[in-house]
Amino acid sequence: MVEFVKYTSLLGDITIAIENDTLIGLWFDGQKYDRANVQGKFTQVISQTATKTMQWLDEYFQGKHPKMNLKLSPKGTKFQQAVWECLLAIPYGQRKTYSEIKNLVCKKLGKEFMANQAIGTAIGHNPISIIIPCHRVIGKDGSLHGYAGGLDRKTWLLQHEELTVFQ
């Protein structure tokens, strides 16, 4: 059974999804792909994993650099998993281009070529917003491209990290 927990952030309400003591989802309410067809129920009793996730988010929104101490299990294809693993390697306050992510994924999967659109689609379907930092991926020219949670949130997250990178 999937446990849903509501978290109120500076950017709006977030739904956290926990299954078998593992974080499987974190979405801004109403964002594109919200809850990604995951079925669950909101609970009154909050698990230790949900509590740890909320503590991580509290630290993040306070401008701290929370350590990755959460067990993540985003549901997706092998290809999507590879893309999301590459996103996890982007350090706090830094950015990578879609092309850089594509090159990392190609290397990881032993491929010589991959379509840019495939990378963008996998990034866009990231089911664990903020923690798997898809917001840190930008266009080659530095421009901001799609973010399932909205470009206003992506802008805020990037500016927040820039302002707190040395704290």
C-alpha cells in the first residue's frame, strides 16, 4: 500500500509517496504527471520514511544542503532510471545541460547516440521532484526549458540554490 503525505512548501503543496519504507514519489500538487498513476491513500499516521523526507525538504527550503539519506525507488524504465541516476549526480547549486545529461546516459548505457527528445521526456517524467534535481537541467544556451512543476518553480529553485550555495 502506498502512503501519501501532504507537505506544505514555499512553492505550494507537495504530495509525498512512500511504499515499503522507500520514497517513490514527490510531486507539486497539480503539476504535470502529478502522482504518475500511483494509487495510494493519505494517512494520518506518518511513517519514519515520510518524516525523514519532510525533514529533508525542511532543510532544503531553509537553504541548507541536506544530505542524501533517503532510500529512493522511482518507478520507471531502465532508461528512465539511468537518466534519473545522472540527475542525482548534479551537485547542489550547479546546472547541467540536456546535452551533458545525454552524454552521461550514453556512457552509462554504452550507447553512442541517443535522441535529445528521449532525454527530455525522461527528465520530465521524474517522479521525485526536487530530491532528484531535474530542475538543475537547462538548455545549452542557459535558457530554462520545461519543468513539470512549472517554469516559475524551476526559476525559484535555481535562484534559491544560487543564493544558498555557500551556506
